[in-house]
Amino acid sequence: MFKFLHSLALVTTTAAQLTCPGSFNKISAWDFSARLNPGWNTGNTLDAMPTETSWGQQPLVNETFTNAKNRGFKGIRIPVTWADHFIANDANYTVDPAWLRRVYDSWLNPDATGFNRNETLAKFYRFWFQIGTKLGCKSSLLAFETINEPSGNTSKAEDGDFLNNLHANMVKAISDAGGFNKDRVVILCGLSDGYTTATQYLKLPPNMTNPWALTWHMYGPWSFTAAAFGDTIWGSDADNTDMYNNIHWGRTNFTNVPIIIGEFGIGTAMTETAARWKYYDFVVNSAYSSNTSVMLWDASSSFAPNTTQPYGDQTALDIIIHAAKGVHNALANSTENGNDPTYWSSSQLFQKLGSPIQDTNLPFLWNNKSITSISCSDGPCQPILRKGVDYQTNSQNITFTKDFMSSLFPSNAQSGLKANMVFHFDQDAADLRIPAYLWSKPSLAVTNVTITNATAQNDLWVPIKYAGMPQVAMATAQMINNTYLVNSWTQWSGPMIRGAATYGDDWSYNGTHVAVLASDLQQVIAAGVTTVFTFECYPRTGTGDNNAILTITPRE
């Protein structure tokens, strides 16, 4: 397993102190980058502030890394915040020895636009000298990454030059520390970990002997990856072209440098499954075709022993692992036109309660792959479905027969999950997990709430009874004067986004409740207008028959 590390340095020289026993198996940055692909981030643990468990994750243990490795990840990136772990009032900026022992990767994020730069250089030199001393005898499978997402004015060369100084001082500090550090892989970045700023400003440290790689982070397009405005749509030709160009633009400008996309990822709570699968497959395959490695951003509790927070989409992990080998996976398909009045997806098999049973088509992107078998569990189905009896396939669809649908969704069935199917494919493609849901309209425990300025200071959580798939696709906030409470610009968007509030900023949900967050409650108070919050579940029919509605009235 590969591990690597990041932060800064200084211009002062400290005599080399570390001598290592044995030999160092030198590795090129190209080999290092290739062998860690795909990699995984231990997000929200050692980078939490002020300490490891402050953001609700479990402490990192050896089994966490073993589980990630067994899942198929080949490299580990361990972001760490050091700002709260220097010994107080120590002029030498000594890191707490207990914390230094605890970590293998680091970051402290200075803003390049305005602070005491000399002090920062001093602190970072001492900081990296201590890390270089502590870890200088580790094998070549450990790399150092200077700093995580250094902020600054991306249009100011001065800020880019300061970042170059930080890179140079880090390299000097680890070299001064001794050990094997002069030959260790180092990983450099541009302002905000962007590929365009690296192209604009990045200059290599003078006299550097270390093999090096470039890193940048990718979370775009933000409207989709964060479902910021109810945007559950991805995968059009335009989406693919834009993503391909972004990834290959970096390679075009750094043709002779290994590149690591050090962070990328999508939240599973608020993005649509098929669109998410298409995104991951295309991103990782595009990176593969440009000889670029990828590292998934994730909260580390996904692989903690006995975790209660497993990664929210196991199929997505399979897709990433297989795509990193250059496999174009078979994929569920979904709506790709934001102007469509409804949203369809084949990542679930849906049947509406009370609707006639019939042959049901699910469109798929086979990518020259063929189904070898479909297993089925947790429902009234055969362990292995029978081709020609339970389903048929053609070049664009899988069709579940009326008889199979009748057995899965009998007339006396209640809404909810009815079965879990797994599609197995040839040519080493990822398995696809396809659940089957019988659905009807969800309901809220209360539908009308009156708020005051005092009660608007806290989030409002309301119990919801899901009647099918327990996921909210989108929420809108429309005042009774027919204007939108937030994101008013969406009035000119397509029907699948129009009026959307932002997940995490305006609203939230879990397995038992939906929430209007305090920020929106306060906007309702400020507007003085009754506002209707509509929570739309999957499938997104566009007809309102899968919506739960909460009306909030302000009172002085």
C-alpha cells in the first residue's frame, strides 16, 4: 500500500540528523503514481479540527487500511491538520510528539493572499524537518505532498510565486532532515489544487533531486457532484466532452509528469444512482486514458472495522476499481436532458402501487458487455433469474417479463423494497446492484408548521414515512406569492431543477426525517410569506405523485 504526506517549509538550514540502516529501493514518480491507482482518502479524520474524531469519524486503525486494500484500493492518502498540534509558545514550532507519532500525512492551509509569510515559512520548515526526521527511513512507498488546496488569489502571480517558495522550502527541509528523503517522491500542486493554476505558476524547486508528481483535485461540475440545485442529471455528450477535456487538458500541459487526481468524488446521499455510476466510470476511464491516477475522497469510517457508516454505494466502488484498469463498465442509464419533464433511471426497478403489471423495460449502456447471470435475493424471486422466462435483453434494454413482475409485486404487496438483484457481466466488468421497489406517495407526520423568530434558530426535522425508495431527490421552496425562497434564478431552468433548494444548505434528510434548515426558516421569517417546501422522492415522475409537502407559515 502506498501512503503520502503534505505541508510546507523554510529557508533556514538545519544539519542533517538522520542516518538510516539498510537500503532504499528507489521508485520513479511514474511508477509510484501508477501503482497507487486507484487510491483512497481517509477524509475527515486526521484532518478534522481540533483532533481526529471531532467530525464524527472513527479513529484510524490498521484494519481500516486493510479493509480499503481488500476492497481494491492500492494507495492511501491521509490528509492531516497540524495547526492545533504545535506545542504552545514554542519558538521552534515543535509538533506535539504524540500527534507526530499518530500521523503519516499532513496539511496546514495558509492563505497566500495575506499573512506573515516569514513566520509561515519558518513554521513550515520546522514542521517538515520534523516529519522528514520522523519518517525519513520509511520505504519508497511513502511520498510527501507539500500542502492541501493552498488558497490564494489565482489571478496573482505573487501568490503563485509564494507557493513555489513553499514547495522549495519543503523539499529543502526534508533533505536537511536526512535519511532517504532526497530520493523520496514528492507531490506538488497549484493554488487551490487546480490544474490551471499549476500551468500558470508552478516552478520546480531549484536543485531538487526528488522524483515528483503533480496533483490536482476535481469536484466538478459542482451543481451535479454536490446536487447543489437539485441537479440529478449527468452523462450527456456535452457532459462527457467537458469532463474529458478537463482531464486531458492537464495531461496536455504536463506531458512528461505523472499526474494524480488527489481528490474526487460525489456524495451518495443527494445524487441519483445511474448518473453517479456514469460519472465515475467516465471520469476514471478518462483518467486512465490520459495516464492519470485517481484517489477517491471519502470519510474513513467507510472502511473502519465494524463500521456503522459503510460507503453509500458499493456498486460505485466496484465501478471505480474496474475502470481504473481501463474497463468500460456496463451501466444503468438515466435522463440526460435537463429540459425533460420527468426523470427516468434504470438503476432501480420501480413499480407503482396499484398500476397495471406489464413487461418493463430498463435502458442500459452495455458498452459491449453481456450479462452472464442475474442473482436475486431478499424477495419472492429465484436465486438466479431465468433468461427468456424472467427477462430478455437486446442492444439497448433489459426487459423484465410480466410474469416476473407479477411474482415480484403481487397484488397484496405493501410498498417498499421487494428484492435485490445483482447483474453479473463478462469481460471483468463491475457487478451492478439493482433493487426493486414498489412505491406510492410518501407522507409527513405533520404538513403545516407555524414558526417564530425564536423557533427559526434551529433546524426543523419532520418525520417522513417513505413509501418506496428512502431517498429524497430534490426539495423546492416556493412562497405562496409564486416566487422562490432561494435560488430564484432556477425559474429559468428545466423542470427537473426549477425552484430547487440546495441540499446541505437549505434542506436535508435521513432514513426517518426530512429537514428544513435554520437558514431557510430565517429566510421565511424575513420574507414574511408562507412557504411551501416540496420533498420529491425517486422515481421523479414530474406529476407530484411521489412528493411530500410541508407548509411553513411565519408568525411575528
